[in-house]
Amino acid sequence: MLYSLEQTLANRPPLTTIRYDAPLLDAFRLIIERRLGQLPVVDAEGRLRGIVSQQTLLGLYAMTDGALSLFDLHVVDAMEPAVTLTPQDDLLAAVDRLRQRGTYAVVVADGPRPVGILTGKDMSVFFRSLFEGILLVERVERYFGAAIRSVYPTEAAYTQALIAAFGPDKADPTKPQNAGRDLSLTDMTYLVRDDDNWPQFAALFGNREYFRKLMDQTRYVRNQIAHFDGHVDALEMDTLRRAVTWLENRLELFAQPPGAPGERVDGIQTLAAVVAGRKPPVCVGPDALLRDALRVMIENRFGQLPVLDEDGHLFGLVSQQSILRSYYHTEGLVDLLSLPVAHCVEPVDVLRPSDDLFQTADLLAQPGTHTPVVVEDDRPVAILTGKDMTHFFRSLFEGIILIERIEIRLRDYAAAAFPDAEALNEAARRVFGPGPKNPEYPARNPKHFTFADRMLFMCDNDIWPVFAPALESREIFMQLMDRARRVRNALMHFRGNLSYSELDALRKAHSWLSQRPLSGPAALPPLPDDGPPRGSGSNPYGAVMARKARTLSAGSAEPSTP
């Protein structure tokens, strides 16, 4: 299963638990010293019995009105049922549990024993790593495209560069085989590296060997992300960051930076998209009694409240964590409930609506970090928690999972029909023609097919008979997969939260594919009488790609150049 909880929990530190019969003081100590929000509770045999959390501890404190020392109790007195899933469950199931009001953690249990825990903070870390890679790739491609435009500002010069890199079109030698400005990163790299084209880029990119090595590694990581060929590790993410910085520096030194002055090149959404339409957060003043503030937090299941000064400006934050820390470090001997909130106020991390989502995710991912508050004119307009980020990214994440499953399924069809690499290459030569530098190989490497490449390959008139027994009819196959392709492009370029129509298009495409069996190995039909492989000139999918979709949102309905 893709994105199973078992995969998500891999390489994480051992889970911290506590016995149900341990003194509650021990639970306090672990929660405070290790900055934990929740602590799974086990019995003598290590079986999961429940969970103790900051919320339950504060609930006990409020219920007893501070008259009873919590340190005199045992963990079983504060234990509550745990929300559980298994290692085999999909991460999406954990996301949905964590979105529920009042749920702050999901315990992953292998049988009766807990093996991991997932919180809103974990989701922030996961979403940041997932979407940072997509956005870095997008930025690399935009910078690269800007460099090519600066070197070939006219269509005539650009066309000649394409012909030099990819060869002429079979039907019209005055046109390139691979046309259009929307080249893939691989295509852009090959265009620049071509012996005839490189002299025009030498001043801009400098050392040719360094350029080759950096961009080859960047393309490798990009293909992992875009085609779901494994999870990207820290070193590979660093490659993308290095490529972005290098391209940005070269463009600023030797050419015009992409975009108009002040324009965001990366397309990252700001916090304004997350906080739009929200009601202002519930706040308290520093002179309010902590008893009253805690009642508001418990009744509304808030983890924190902004504290405002007399002018309505943000003064700080009172949170479950700050109250528990005060209780713990005063040995439970001070009647905090009768004191003003100011005694438990802590500094707050501040963000602006113009800040991007990844600054927020960075803050939320840091151990012990308080929940950031979004402010305008020093007045809070929203609070952002791990749950908020989970809400926002949920449809994008489901979209990622569905796209991954669709692409892998399409890849499986080709692998089943052409299990031999030589046969697959020959089939690709029929569709895309021979490579301009090495005619023994296809112009498009099947190992690096884009979504559009794979559809052009499967729908080609010469190749379709191989897949027809499993996927008939071709028309519904093309239409459903093209909707998935358009949504994929919107998602992978981070154009915002997916609409219901976009997400449902992915669900429909995935369910339709999953109901059709894989084909067995098949022989290619005989070549047509008009001679050798000709490139993709006999393919109905090109017209489908060029058509403007009428029932998808604007972000995903843009026609593409085949």
C-alpha cells in the first residue's frame, strides 16, 4: 500500500509510553521534558490501554478546581481511550482522524501493542517535505525556462535550437520533432547541452561539466517526485535547493530574472488562502483569571488563546502547554486558577497573511514551538495549528495518492504488455520516432515518460491494439485519463486546494482503471506500409490534450501542447 502508516513510521525513534499504574507525576515529567502533547498508556505486558494528554491533565485540573494535587494521582486516573489505526492503514486514514474536532493524536497499534503515534505536528512535517519537493521542481523548471527564453527570444531562433536538439519533424523538416515552449526539465536540459546549442549558454551557465552533473542529478530527483519512483531523501532535497539557488544566481548575474519585479516565481500560496473567511480568534486579556480562560479552552476544545493588551494588540499566548509548565515547575503548590492569565503567558510566533505556507509548516514542525498567530496591524486574525494545515492539505494529499496510483497502474499496463526492455523501446520508437543522436533508441525514453508521454504511447494507433483487450474503449480511456492529467498538472504545480470536481475526476479515473485487468505480453502489430517509425503523427490523444475542458476548474482545464 502506498503511504501506509508502516512506511510513515519507518526510522522514527522508539515510541515513548507509560504504564497505567505509574504516578501521574511521571507522565507530567515526560510530557514537559520531552515536549510531548500525548502519551500512550500500556499495561505490564505492553498492551495499549489508552492515552494521557495535555488536554486530559488540564481537564482534571479544572474539574478539581485546583484543590487536589495531580501529582498524588496515577496515570490510570487521567487515562482516556486512544484513537487507533494499524500499520497497514493508509496515511489518509490518519489524516481524516486528525481532522476531527477534539482528536489530537492517532496511536498506531500492531495488534495490542502501540508502535507509533501521529499528531498534527507530524502532518505538518510530512506535508512540508512532500510539497516542498514539488515546489522546488516547479521553481527549477521556471528558472530554466526563463534562461532559455533569454537566449532564444525569437521563435525562429528557438525553433532552430529545438531542431538541433531533437531533430526535424518527419512530416515537415522546417519544424522540430518536439515543439512548444512547455518543455519538460529533461527536454530543456538536452536542448541546452546539445553541442550546437551550448555555445549560446556557455556565458550564462559557466562550467559545462558542472552544469551537466547538477542538472542530471536534479532531473533524477525530479523524476522521482513527478513519477513516484520512491521517496526523496534529505540529500536529494538538498540537490533541488542547490539547483534553485544556482539557477537563480546565474540568472541574476548574467540575464534578466524571470517574472515581473516583485512577482513570486515559485507560485507558493500564502497564508491568506488558509485564513480567508475565518472568524477572528477568541482572545483574552492579561488580567482575566486563568480559571475563566481555561474554561473557554476546555469548552471549545482550544489548545491556546491569544492574549491582547488593552489596545487590542497581540501580547502573547496562553496555551495548554504553558499552563502545564507553570503547574509542573511550581510543584502544583500555587493556585494558578485564581491568578491572572499574565502569569502563564508565553511569547508567540507571529506570521503575516502574505507569508507562505512553508514558513508556517517550518514553525509547526519545530519541537516545543507554540502555535503561530497570523496578525495584521498587530491584531490577530487567525491561529494556525497542525490540524489547520491538515485540513488545508488534505485534498492535495489525497490527490497525490490517487495520481500516484493512476500513474503506477498505467506503468504496470506497459510493463505487462512489454516485459522486455528491447520490445518496449521498439514500441516507443514507433510512437516517438528514433532519437536524434542515437537512432537505436526512441526519442522519448520509456523510463522517463511523463503522464502525457505515457498516454500518447498507449493511445497511438499502432500500439493501441496491444492494450485494447483490457482498456476498451479508447475514447473513455483517453477522456478519463486526460482529466487526471490536467488535475495532476494543477496539483504538481501547486495551484491551490483541489476543487471537488478535480478530486472526483481523480477518484473516477482511479476506480475505472482499477476495474480493468492487466494485459499479458503482446507482439507489436506489423509496421504500416509507409516505412520506418515515424513519430507521434497518428494519435487521437493529441486532439484530446489540445481540447479545453468544460467541466473542470480553470486551474486544471487549460489545454496543453501535445
